[in-house]
Amino acid sequence: MAPTVILEPADGCLCDQPVRISVRGLAPGQPVTLRAALRDEKGALFRAHARYRADAHGQLDLARAPALGGSFAGLEPMGLLWAMQPDRPFWRLIKRDVQTPFVLELDVLDGHEPDGGRLLAKAEHERHFLAPGVRRVPVREGRVRATLFLPPGTGPFPGIVDLFGVGGGLLEYRASLLAGKGFAVMALAYYNYDDLPKSMDVLHLEYFEEAVNYLLSHPQVKGPGVGVLGISKGGELGFAMASFLKNITAAVIINGCISIVGGTLRYKDETMLPVGMDVRRIKRTKDGLKDVVDALNNPLEGPNQKSIIPVERSDTAFLFLVGLDDHNWRSEFYAREASKRLQAHGKEEPQIICYPDTGHNIEPPYFPWCKASQHSLVGAPVIWGGEPRAHAMAQVDAWQQLQTFFHKHLGGKERTNPSKL
């Protein structure tokens, strides 16, 4: 019998779900190399490989067989995905069109040479971003530029505003996946997209308020409040929305800062200037990359305190997801400081979950760890921190934690068994 790759589920699955990979028809104890590859929409190739040995029956199941080396080692059923690295330097895997899947190519090669073995079998696996029945609705209402993702059915559903970092534009992949869990999620652009400002030199919180009001006015979104999910600069903006705006019931901040960074923030008659950065504190790693973790000025010192977001005004429930090896800025320090300020004013103690050996960009499950990529504010590639395996495990846990948190504070029915494709 010729070797065959078995994938479960066979017809693909959502990108945040695991796939079971096995091979049948090998010789007993046969050494093989499994190789995975996919291309993003810009043509960059991401690859990983691992060496295995078939069992006494000529079968290989990645859920039971440890990798003997390669891009990773040990029992890692999803290692071929989270260990992928780009062929382009400083390149991060991002999904730009959620209406199409990533296509993962899997090769089984004879022996333990990832580029020299004879091809024994191959298969393709589709990684989707839209669960069955999820609707994608472009939003161009007033000043708001966004995409709303609605779960199947009539609702009403708990609403969430989803914000990314300083790269700008409109990223939809996290919002589209969350909509499959029962949330109405608005992926919101706030600069460098469509007719929005090209820079974030000055941001007006009224824009975000308009987006919240639009979401709450939608007939399929339940009130009286919504959630906000933000990472990096989006986490900082999540702090600001929870502090200044009404109707923010719950906020998940992923490696956010409690100070304004990179541009001025205005709301009505209040203006908050950004905390400064000292480029002399930027370090170089042994591979010549920039490490900016110490570059941002301490917002608790001197005039920098004027940049601190007044989180103590907020009655929002907070969940802070923190990478303890974040090299963008000191996320744990900011989370602990926000917690102290909230509790000092009699507010609910936020939940803080810290992940060892985890860097800045905590993505949905199975996205590969990005060692370094271009930083818009620095104008050069920077390291993000973390170690590949620990970061991958943190992403799986953080994804479940934020869903549980939003279901608890926004209502709705938690979906533990997402629909099959």
C-alpha cells in the first residue's frame, strides 16, 4: 500500500482549530520527514519540517509520535503550523482576505533530510477564517470605516470592537474567527485606511465613540454595552475607550500600554500628549536587530505622568493578557499599574494572566511566532520577544480565556464545539 496522508477534519477547518495529521502505509519503523508550507497573499513562503519514525505497523500519528528534530522536537501535534518561519526576513504572517483560506501543503519525505528525501505522499489542508453562516458586512457609516462580522442566526449577539496596533489599515482575521464563537465583532480601522488619516499623529476618541454607537444601534447586537479587544496600540486605545466612553462593559487588553504612545489623543476638551521615547536606550541583539523594550519613557516619572490614561475613571471589567517576554514595551508593568489604580479607586480588580516566554504579538491559535518584523514607529525591524513553543501555547490559552471573559461579561452562549466546515 502506498503511503497516504490522513487529515482530520478532511475537508479543512477554521484557522483556530487543530488538525490531526497521520500517515499510513509506511514500512515498520521507517524514518520520514514531514514538511509543511503555505504562502501568504504577498507571496511569502512559510515552512516547517520535523523528523519522525513510523511505528511497528507502518503508521505515524502526530498526536502520539514525538518529533525527533527539525523545526521542533517532542510531542507537538500542531508543531508543523506554529513552528513555520518565513523565507523573507522580518516577515509576519497576516491574513488580509478572510474570505479565502490559507492552503497548507504537507509533504512526506523518505528519510530524515527535509530537502533531499524521495517524496512519498502529499496532501493539502485549508485553514478557513469564516465559520459556516458567519456574515461579513463592510461598514462605511458616517466617519466609521470597519467590517462587521455577524454569527449565524438573528441574535441579538454580544458586540465587540476589535483593534490592532500601529500598522494601521483594516485587519479582519481575528474578528472573523471570533464571530464564529457567537459574537458580533467589528474590526475597526482608525488610520491609514480608505479616507481615514494617513498617520496617527492625532487621534480623536469621538471616532471610536461613533463606532461603539453604530455597533450598539445594530438590531442584531445586544446591549446595553459592548466589549473592546485590543492588542498593542489597540490595547492602549482599549484603555482609553474604557476610561472615557460610556457603554464599554468589558475590555480585553493584550500587551497594551496605560499611556498614550506615538501621537496625541483628543476627546472633547481633553488632550493627552504621547509619552516620549529615548532612542539612546534602543539596544542591538547579537543578530543586529533592534530591541526597543527600554526605549519608551517611564510614564510614572515627571511630566510623563500627563500621558497616563485615567483608567481609574472606568467601571469596565478588564482582562489583561500579558507576554512576560514582551520586547515592545513592559506590558506586565503597565497591567499591574492599571490594576493598582483601579483598585485604589474602589473599582473591580482586573484579571491578569501572564504567559512566560511569550512575546508581544499574541495571535489566534497556531499562527507562527514572529521573531522580528518592521515597527511603524521605529522605522526598522524590531524583536518582539518570546520563544516559539511557549508563545504558541500561550496563544491557544489566551484565545479561550478572552472568549470566556467576554461571554461572562457580555452575555451570550459560549460555543465549545464550533461548527464544522
